[in-house]
Amino acid sequence: MDKEKYALGVDIGGTNIKLGIVSGTGKIIFNTLVPTNREGGPDEVMSQLKKGIKETISQNELNIVGIGIGAAGSVSSKKGTVSYPPNIPGWDVINVVDIIKNEFNLPIFIDNDANAAAIGEMLYGAGKEFNSFALVTLGTGVGGGLILNRKIFHGDFGAAGEIGHTSIDYNGRLCNCGSKGCVEAYVGNHYLMDIVKEELPKHRDSEILKLIDNNTDLLTPKIINGAAINGDEYALFIIERVGFYVGSALSSVSNLLDIDSFIIGGGVSAFGQPLLISIKRTLEDKVLKTIKHRIKVFPAQLKNEAGIVGSSSLVFYNL
Amino acid sequence: MDKEKYALGVDIGGTNIKLGIVSGTGKIIFNTLVPTNREGGPDEVMSQLKKGIKETISQNELNIVGIGIGAAGSVSSKKGTVSYPPNIPGWDVINVVDIIKNEFNLPIFIDNDANAAAIGEMLYGAGKEFNSFALVTLGTGVGGGLILNRKIFHGDFGAAGEIGHTSIDYNGRLCNCGSKGCVEAYVGNHYLMDIVKEELPKHRDSEILKLIDNNTDLLTPKIINGAAINGDEYALFIIERVGFYVGSALSSVSNLLDIDSFIIGGGVSAFGQPLLISIKRTLEDKVLKTIKHRIKVFPAQLKNEAGIVGSSSLVFYNL
């Protein structure tokens, strides 16, 4: 009898490097994390990565068949490179796969973290039944992964899926990327908090102000969600508007790719049902009639574990 | 020696049914057209189609290996159906391939006209060298065809490629589709003429007014182009703005699909170089930095013959 197969999943984040061992059915057997030593520079992060992998393998006597790595930024899964991750300063272009390969005698796969999460949702989560779907991660940035015909779509240079830089207003809010009206410039965590900070003085009765004791530096999506759960009108309006912006961007994605299924993950998706309902309603309002009746919007099923499970899923997806 | 292979291409348009025999290198050997009897209803159009094909085959003693059909509207190339073509009233859902198959003992392929044009450009035109590109047809509507990895991308239900319904402003101009800010609502022929009619009173010195003898019913893209060629400032502004709107929509397409190459066809593309330059500049301004230096914008090479050559290319693409 074959020994059960496991994958080692690594999520390289700006705050933590998360590592885990995951079964072929997406179950986490073991997990750990190392605070990312960003100050040490990319070389230090790479040696943390190697050390973490080594220890994870040696602590678990399991049949590990491959290593899957997810990272933010521009990742070439063909070449194995991670370029300019926004959360690790000083990192330009590093061939992570080449470096790891020299240390471990295992097949190694790498992808953008949103693509890894999309593959994880396809294999183990909310995307099991869909032939094609888009995963949208709402966090500091707005990331995306496109599953077309049960395959991740990378594009010619591996940069596909940048749903966050779908513009919803050619003359709209300035985005960090230099363009205008990118949906990320409306609903990305920092942008959204900036908008709310600006608007709060007009909503003196909002429970949000009480929850943060009038200190707008304490504002988080969680606070807004807390107020919304208590029925605060302005908080509910914020969530509905986030859904409207996201739905507006996704309607273009839907029309362009004939995609009717969307999976929403990331921290901001903690807004829950009111957010999902608003996204769905906006999509139904805006997409072409041929797609309208097919629209499906689901929450991501891999939540906190999306990083590790998503990364590990690269192994089972590719092997 | 094998006899040279030819394809019969048919373009079902609202004005004419165009038929032609095309070589494997995209050369038109024979072509003809029948004015579409729209008043006769879809049955009459279908019998015109059958008669046209029959006559084209019998008039040419050539080794025809298949029939390729292009049609406007929602086309399922899998099922063979054409649904609700916007230019033929009364036509709901007709399985064109089944009907034609019964009459002719040849493989038959069908696709949306923009997809057929994209395949034609890939095999014989401006897209020969590109691994992936988007074809955009600027006419009454704004159509699109997506070539990803040298394959036409249909999406799950065959509706992919609706670049015209990429919204550039969530609160923008009302589109016929019911949504707001679709790029078609800015640059589709009728919409564009409406915008220019509204603005013309503010441009009393524009040569456009002279060319149409102050009768705005005579306004066409050709007139605007004529004025632009003579250096008319307002006409040049119109063309540049069309490019800005199109480029704005395409920047979202580019970021989403990591596509850097765009081929522009259709009647409105007669605006020529000033239009292409404006589209390219807008794209370079708006796309992510990783794509910016790769942006390429070319005119379609199949011009008037795009219908016949595009349709016939379905045969050589699929066989």
C-alpha cells in the first residue's frame, strides 16, 4: 500500500512566514510560523525560509511529495521567481525555487498567493463544483486568481488575475499603481479606512465613533463590521458600497470572460453576508442578460488557513 | 499530390450575407453577397444562407474541406446555435449548424463574428506573431475576441470577449445593455455620433459642420476623420478621446489577463494612426508597470474581407 502523500505549504508574508503540512484532501496536519525578518533583508528572509522548511520536514516523519510556495507580488511560476513583493522592502527579483531546490530533493512549485488560494478553493473549498471562477481577496490589496476550465490562468508573463486593478472609473481615485479608479483604490484596506475617516465627521451618530472612542487611528474593518452587526446605518452603508464597488469591477470581469461564479476571501470579506449580497446584486444589475441569471457569489472556505492550504495545493495541482 | 484545400466562409450580417472561398493561406478566391432579407424573418434568412452556400459550391470546382460561419450576437460554437442576433429582428435561438449540416456533407464551424475575426487575424493577419492578444472591433457595437495561448477563449457558455461591456465608469453613460459606463456607450458608432451632435454647437468653427452642411444627420465617423485629416482641432480631439475611452477599458483587460497586444478593427478604426496612438498612450499610462513596456497596439489587417476570411479561418483553425 502506498504511504499517504502530504505536501509542505509555505506562505511568504510580510508579517509571517507560515509553514504547514497538508494532506491530499486539504487537511492541515501540522503548522507553524516564523515572524518575517523584513529588516534583515531578502537574504535573511530566504534563510528563514530554508530553515523553516528544514525544521518542518524533520519534525514530521511524513511522506512529503513536494513543496508549494505562495508569495505576494509578481511571481513567475514558470521561472520560479518572486519580483518586488510589496510587503518585503529591498527584495527585487529572486529565484526562490532555484534556491530552495538546492537544499531539498523535492519538486517545488511557486505561485502568487492569490493564485494559490484560488487553486486551494478549487481543490478543497468553495470552487469544487465550478468549471471557471474568479477568486477575489479583499485585504490591504485586492488580489485575484482566475480559474478557467479548472486551470489557473497565468497569462503570458504570469501576471494575470489583477482584479484589483480593474478600473471602475477612468477619472476616479488615484491608485498606488499610478492609474485612476482601480477598485483597490476604493476597497483596499487603507484606502477604505481613508474614505471612512474623511466621511466620519458627517456621521456623528454612528456607532463607529463610539467603538473607536473618536480616535480614527483605531479604525479597522472589524470595527465597522461590529457597528454594522449592531445595525449602525452608516456602517451598513459602507459595507454595501464596498460590495457595489467590487461588483462593478467584477461585472466587467464577468462580461469579458463569461465567468458567473465569484469567491470572495481576504480580511475585508469578514463583512460577511451583507457584503456578498451587495456584490451579487450589483453583478446582477450590471452584467449582460445572458449571464445575469447564472451569477453566484460565495465566501471563500479556506479562511485563516488559505495561505498554507493554498500553497500546499500547488503540489497536488501540479503533480 | 493532395489537392489544395479551401474553406467556404459565410458572414451573416444584418445588411448582407457575405460568402467566399478562401485558401489555407487566407487568400479570397471567390466572393459574393446576398442582401439579407430581414423582413422575411429568420426562416427566409436561413434559406438564403443555404441557397448561397449551394451556389457558391457549385460555381467553384474546388476542394472545399469545410464551411465556417460567423454571426453577430450570442453564438455557441459548441452547440451550433445563434441566439438573438441584434441585427436580425425576430430571430431567437436557431441551431444554424444543424440546419446547414443536413444539406451539405461537410464539417461546419460557427462562431461569433468578432471571435472569427480574431482567429482570422491570428492565422493570417496582425496577430500572427502574438501568443495572446485581444481583437477589438469598433463599429455600431464594440466587439471583442480573446486569443489566449493561440486559442480563442469562449468561456463556459461561449459568451466571452465582450470587451464593449467593460465599464469605464460605474456611474457613467447608460448602455443599451442596461449597465452604466460600458465603453460601447462612449465609442459605439451611434453613441459617439450622439455625443458629437450634442457638442457640435460648442464648436462652431469646426470643419465638421461645413462638411455636413450643418445637418447633423449626415454625421459619420468618416466625416470626422475627413475633418481630422485636414487638421480640425475638434475632430482630432474626438478621435483622441475615443482612443482614451478604448484604452481605459483595455487597461482593465490587460491587467486582468496579462495581455499586452491589441488589434483594433471595425469601421470606427478608420480613424487610423491618431486613434491607435491615443489607445496606446492611454494603455501605457494606465496598466501595471510590469506590462507597460510591452504594450503593442496594431490595426487589424483583415479589413473589408474580415467577415469572409474570419469565418473561413474557423475551418482551418478547427480542422
